[in-house]
Amino acid sequence: MAEQSFVRHGRHRGNFLDRLADGLAHAVDHALEADDLSRRDGLLQRLDPRVKLGGVFGLILVAVFVKSLAVLAALFWLAVGLAAVSRVGPWRLARQVWIGVLAFTGLIALPAVFLVPGDVLFNLPVLSWPVTLQGVRSAAFLLGRSETAATYALLLVLTTSWPHLLKAMRAFRVPTVLIVIFGLTHRYVFVFLRVATQMLEARRSRLVGPLAPRDRRRLATATAGVLLTRAFDMSTEVHLAMVSRGYRGEPRLLDEFRMRPLDWAAVAGSIAVAAMALWWQA
Amino acid sequence: MTSEHGPPGTSTIFDVIDVHYAYHDTPALTGLSLRIERGERIVLLGANGSGKSTLLRLLDGLYFPSRGRIEAFAQALDEEHFHHDETAFAFRRRVGFVFQNSDVQLFNPTVFDEIAFGPLQLGWPKSQIRTRVAAILDEFSIDHLKDRPPHRLSGGEKKRVALASVLAIDPEVLLLDEPTAALDPKSASALIDFLVTCRGSGRTVITATHDLDIVEDIADRCIVMEAGRVIASGTPHEILMDVPLLTRAGLSHVHLHLHGATAAHSHHHLHHDHHASAGGHHD
């Protein structure tokens, strides 16, 4: 999945501080946008997070182990269909998954087209490298599995709020302490993004002209150092606030999920799709 | 004004006796003594660095005195007290603390989890927790926020959720550190309204602040602190009328300003409704 760099590049203009501050703001916007998406009225948004987590995990496993390209393609188009009824547009999927996965996995898969021995389909002009049927199939499997698995994973993340996703993980016996750590990380990353943005704005308001590369590095390390100190101070305060409300070193969480008919239907649907996929290729 | 010490009564909640506390080499409390009775609404007044926040943390059993002694509910409030789950939970059940920085206090992924946190840690049955959380969400009119993550709340909403999360366990004693700091007037007013309603409820409320405007509404007794010790105690009226005391405590100041005309002059500012009559005396 495409993730945000804190320093924005490309067409964006401005000095290092402008771009860094803009990158931080963009990262926050990105997270808030994803959060808004999880609140839209769509099919996946209406499902119990535990059903979604289990169903998506199951479909990813099927996509990884399936040995038929047609089944793989069907699973991929099922993901696209689920995205459509969950108000996740294809452009978002392309931007956040498909292009990135194609670029990354495509580079890895490309040599297989030429290196896997088998029936030669044609030879590349000039280089005369043979493109084999088995090589193309091998590359298509790698690419198809990656695209399908990443699309399902993105759908899960985009249609489920992070807190609900964490709670759903509990149903699958992920240790509570890990879930608490993930939750705290998600909670405080926003606080520190805001602090970092304020620090950069304060610095920017006192600067005129561009910074030399050496000064940029110095600024970046100084900012990181101050943030680290603040993070340490804040973690102490947060711990005190937890202790004050009865925390004794053993975190406890409350589940408030309830299975409804739609959720049971989704469970049945996921099992049916997985069974059909395995039966079809057999 | 009253002196602080005599023999403790049966209604004494906190008895703080000659307490010292320091952050590394920097002293924060220097021989502080005071007594707080059940049902009192106390305001701790003092300038920044006077030791108000440190005192609240000691009263909540988060810090422990380096010298001196604190008794809470007629038991010594020391580290030994918190070694056992039973005594620790019993204390946490009775005392709630609203921190100054709401971001510190709201560490859960959603508002619902935040309010459920205290009862969960104290081992309440889950059905009772659900009922209690629903009641608190309704009481504070924050039901619409229950699935929201704290980073998406405004400052006023954060403070309301922080207060709601502490009150979820219905503590006998409520400690508040600068509750109106950085709040807009409407949010501050809502918070003050709540503190006003605590009068006669039997709940002991101890508020640290340097906002003199709210003192008469939220306090039955004021304790003025300076450099880590109590320098005065009395009713809000007695304290607010004593300009030399407030000046000494760093709560009154003199600065230049204009009164309609162009001539600037200076006089004491208490930033309090009654400051003209309470001795906004002109220099």
C-alpha cells in the first residue's frame, strides 16, 4: 500500500520546512480520510469487524494457495465488487494498492517471464530473449496473488475503524498487551504529529530564505530529539493517568460486538466462496 | 481564616502532615500540611510552580512524600498501600483525578473505551459496565461521540470526556488540575456548572487553579499555596478580599492600561468579578 512520506516531493514547491510541515499535515489528512471512509454506509462497513477480519484473512489465504488463474481472477473481481458496494472507488484502490504493487511485484516477477523454461510464446525483439508460457503464468500468479491479497487487506483497513480492528483481533487470540500497544501507538501518533507540526510552524515563522543541506539535517535531528523527549515525558504522564484509574499492569478490554443476521450471512458467504474456489480449481 | 491543624475528625478524608516532595533537586512541596473533610469543595490557589499539581498527585497516590505523611480515609497513603490489589482498588474506587492535559488522560482508542476503562480495571461485571457507560454517555450528552477516537474531539469535548471517564466509577473524591485551562468560555462554563452542582452532593471536590473568576462558584474553602506550602486558608470571600495575600501568592499583579482616556495608569488586577470592590486599588 502506498504510504505517506513526511517530506513531500514532486510538484510541491517550497523549502524543506514547508515540505516537511506539508507532509505531516498530509499524513494526518490521509489518516482522517481513511477514518471517514470507515464510517460511510457501505456493505463492508456494516459488517461485524470480527467477521470482516476472519473473512478477509480466509480469502487472502485462498488467493495465496489457489492454483488456477481463473479462480484468482474471480477472487480479484470479487474484491473490486465488494469495494464498489462499500463506497471505495477503483481510483483509490489503484492509487493505494494496484500501482504500487504492480511496480514493486512486477519488478520481481518480470525475470520469471524469461527465466522459467517452457513453451516459447515469442522472442523479444533486439534482445531475442524467449518469453515462455510457463514464465508468463508464473509472473501472473505472483502479481495476481499480490494484487488480490493487498486489495482485500486495504478493503479491511479502509472499511474498519482502527479501534474496531484492534478489538476484532482479540477474537483471534492476539495478546491483549499487543492490542493495547497498537492502540496507544495509534492514539499518540496524532498527538506527536500535531506537536511536530507546531514546532515546524514556530521554526518556519522565524526563518527567512532556504536552509542549507547541513542546517536541514541539523533541524531534522533536533526536531526528532525534542519529539523523543516529549514522547518520554508524555508516556510517563499517560502511565500515571492509567494508574490513577486502576491500571495495575494487566490491561483489560471490553468487547461490544454483536453478531446480526447480515454478519452470519457474510460468514456463510465467505465460507462458500472459499469452498467454491477450492472446488473449482480441483 | 483558619489554621490547618488540629486532631483529625471522623469525617476527615485527607490529612497531610509536614509533607516534602522534590523533583530531583528541585523542591516542589516544602513542609505542607492541610486537612480536607468529607464533602468539602476546596480550591487550591497558587501561581505556577507553587506545588498545586504535585499536591494533587500526592493525594491521588501517584507520588509519595519524601518526608512527612499523608493519611487518606484514616489509612496511611504510602507505597505499601498500593502493593496489594485490594487496598489499591479500594483507593482508586474512591478517588478520581482529572489531569490538566486531556491528551494524557484520553489514551483509549474510542470515547466508549475511555469511559469503560476505569470500571474494567476495577473488575466490575461487564453488564454493569455497559449500563454505567451508557448512563454516563447520556448524562454528559456525549453519546454521539462514543465511537470517535479522542484525536478527533475538540478541546472542550476532550475535557468533557476526561471528566466523564473519571466519574464513571462514581468516586467520593474528585481531584481536578486546572480544569478550565485552555477551554473556550462555553466549555469552561459547562464544566463550572458541573462543579457547582457538586455542592451538597457529598462528593469531595479539590480543584487546583489560578483562575480567580471561578473560585466563588466552585469552592467552599480556598487554600493558598506559595513555594510548596500553604500560606492561607479561608472562605472564598475572605481570600479574594485579601489583596496583599493574593499579591504575595502571585495571583494579583499590577500593569499599565487605559481607562477610556489616553492617560495610562496602573493598578492591581485580580481578574475577578469583584476586583473593583475587592481592592482593585489604584497605585
